[in-house]
Amino acid sequence: MQYNVNLPPEFSDRMRLLLGDDFDKFVASLNKELPVSIRLNGNKFNTELSENIPWCADGYYLDKRPQFTFDPLFHAGCYYVQEASSMFIEQAINQYVDGKIKILDLCAAPGGKSTLLASLIDKDSLLVSNEVVRSRANILAENITKWGQANTVVTNNDPSQIGKLEAFFDVVVVDAPCSGEGMFRKDEGAISEWSLDNVKLCKERQQRILADIWPTLKSGGLLLYSTCTYNLEENEENILWMRDELGAEVLPVEAKEEWGISPSFAEGIPAYRFFPHKTKGEGFFFALLRKGGEEIHTNNRRKTGKVQKNKSDLSIEYKSYIEGEEDFTFYNKRESWHAFPSVLYDDLNHIRTYLHIISEGICLGEFKGKDFIPNQSLALSNVLNKDVFTTYEVDWQTAISYLRKEALVLDDQPKGYILLTYRDVPLGFVKNIGNRANNLYPQEWRIRSTNIPQEKVRII
Ligand code: SAM
């Protein structure tokens, strides 16, 4: 059999041992077209597409890869482009998590799992999305902002620093950096970087990450572990290591047979494997673990009060930018006004003393003299009170110009800040000064590509 994907021979030998008779089917599937899938943001846009991903309520397959860059709703956070297998974590959350929780997504950039988690938890729960690599943490913050949930914080820390927040989180997600064998058909680089030594290094790093983060999980708390690689070392062997060294219990997650998910290779240890010849998605490994011991309630809060100083100085005019403003705490941080759910404000202050926060809740905007400049985070927030702004609906061409950060001319509009919408979804603000409107779209988020399609792109 001839294959286009050039697999490292050692990798092929190992996979042949793992898959037996299925090996040829596995390799053949690597030469097939990549499935394309998205997950809708139900807080912003509700629709149904034709092919649902069976293990994720808002997940859909598309029949081709469109030019997402030129769909304004993509930039407005109405959906996230995510490969299907990794949406399976929804099953674990739905089957085991209920009520108000604090959840950490440790290795979160660019934000696929975090945006899914943000949609699954209730509004009084807290999501901390962390990414250790600074440049990737910025991309994560951008995607989290676009998703629009107020109960989220983005941090940029090493797992060992987060481990110092003892017994703080009810759920920790470790989507570990791995050797990426499941990405071979998507990413040629993953093939050239593959080696047995790298598999070994990845396994050691994963164990270090897990040991470092373990103290921050409450007793009885859940740890969701996943990789996008196939080998036993980074998967089942790490699960067994967590069971034996950390005392974790491995939990089953219900999955329907017709989903084509394969079981773990370790007898008696539940885990969920996605192979491209069996499931419509990329290679993926998932296991759910519970930390042993009785749940303990710690009272290790450090008193700060640092940020609380300017807490209530903002006038009602600006607070009313947020729907349900009575449920939010408003405070000033580095010149900008923020809103954060009041029920979670103590937790935010606690995190602040340990971690490096990149973004938190909703940034409303800042004063320049008497002028209050609204922030993009407000425009894209799910709790934006649209009624307090003059809104201006734009067509596709104008939406693309706006997202390219070009100056616009608006017909018959009052001077001042105007919220642009596309298909009724907020895109961002402009400041209308009469003969033109200054574009407030964040410079670093703008569409850079100049290959603008002739035809409008519409995906959902
Ligand atoms: N969860 C993400 C998603 O769904 O979009 C994908 C995460 S990716 C598989 C793994 C992430 O771990 C990368 O963003 C990488 O920068 C980060 N990472 C690399 N080394 C790390 C370390 N030592 N500790 C924690 N995270 C690390």
C-alpha cells in the first residue's frame, strides 16, 4: 500500500503493534481530507446546521473548509473552529459536574477547550484559563474576550506557581503539550519533530506538570487529562502513574458505541481514544480522574484590598452598559474600568495575589479627560446592554473594512460612540466625528490578509 503521508518508520512500527489489523485503515485515513468542524456560541448566535457532532450539543461538521477569516461572525465570537474529537470533554463535564464550581484550564491556548468549558459552566462558576507561553496567552485572551463570558480570567503562569493556590479548584483540565502524533495529517511539522526521545521528554514533562498542579485540586475534585497523541507512554502510562503516585481514581465516562470511540489499552482503566479511521475527527486521548480524600475547605485567603480601593467610583451611567449591573463589581485597574461578577470577586482577589493575570471579566473602557472610551471587551460581552448605545448595522463589505481597521463613513449618524452590528451581532465600536468614523477595533486583532473574496462569506 502506498501512502502520501510520510510517517517515521519507528512510529509506524509502534502503531502497527498497537493497532494490529487496523493499522492499514489507520494509515489510509491519514490521506483522507481533514474533517472541518465548529462549535457555536449559544449566547451569541443560535442556529442549527445539518451535521451535529454527536458528543457535543453545539458542535457541527462543515462539508468544506471556508475562509473563516472573512466571516465577521467568526471575529464576533459566534463560533469557534475546533476539531471534533476534543469536544468530547463536554461529556465528562455534563456527567460529573453540577452547580457552582471553580475550574482551571491549565494549558489553554489558543482556547478551544476553554471556550467550550465557558459555555458549559453556570454563570456563578469561575473559569481560569492559563497559558504559560506569553505570546500564546495573548491569543488565548483574545479568544476568551470574543467568547464574551464575564466569569473568566486569563493567566500566564507556570503550573508550579498555580500549584501554590492550594485546594482551590474543583476541576482542573490538563490538555497537555505532547508529541502530537494525532496531528500528523494536519501538521507536517509534527511529523518532522517526532522522535522516540521526544515522546520520552513529553511524558516526563507531563508528569512534572501533573505533579506541580495536583495541590491546587481540591480533594474529591476532578482532573480531565487529554493529549493529541497515540503512544502509551503519554497516555495510559501517565494515567496509571497518577493512580499509583498521586492516588487518583480513574472514572468512566458514558459514550455511545456508534460514536466509534476506542477503549484504553490498559485493562480495567477507562480512557477514551479517538482514531481517524474510526471517528470523524483528529487523534485524541482522554481520561477523567478524581482526587482521593474527603473534600476539605481551606481558608487560605490572603487579605488584599489592593484593587478594591476604587471599587464603586464609576457612575451609574457607565455601569448601565452591563445588563444586570447589580450583580457586578466595578473597579479600576491600570486606568481601565472592569466589571466582574460580584459572587466571584473574592476569588478573583485571591487569584490576584498568586498569579499573573492577563485579562479578567469585562473591560468596560477608560476615561480620556471627560470622554469614556468603550473597550472591545464590552462590545463582545454577552452581558452588554445594547440599548444604551446607538447601533449601526453594517453589510458584509463594511464589516470586513471595519475588521481591517479602516476608517468608515456612516450615513446620518449622531456624533459619538456607535456600536456596529453585523446580522444583529455586535462587532465593535467606532467614534463618529461627522465626516468619518474613527475605528476602535484593536490593532492587533485586525484582519491582515488582503485577499478579500469577491463573494460574501457566510458560514452559519
Ligand atoms: N487546550 C488548548 C485548546 O484546546 O485550544 C490546546 C493546548 S496545547 C495541546 C498545549 C499547550 O500547553 C500549549 O499552548 C503550550 O504552549 C502549553 N505548554 C507548553 N509547555 C507547557 C508547560 N511546561 N506547562 C504548561 N503548559 C505548557
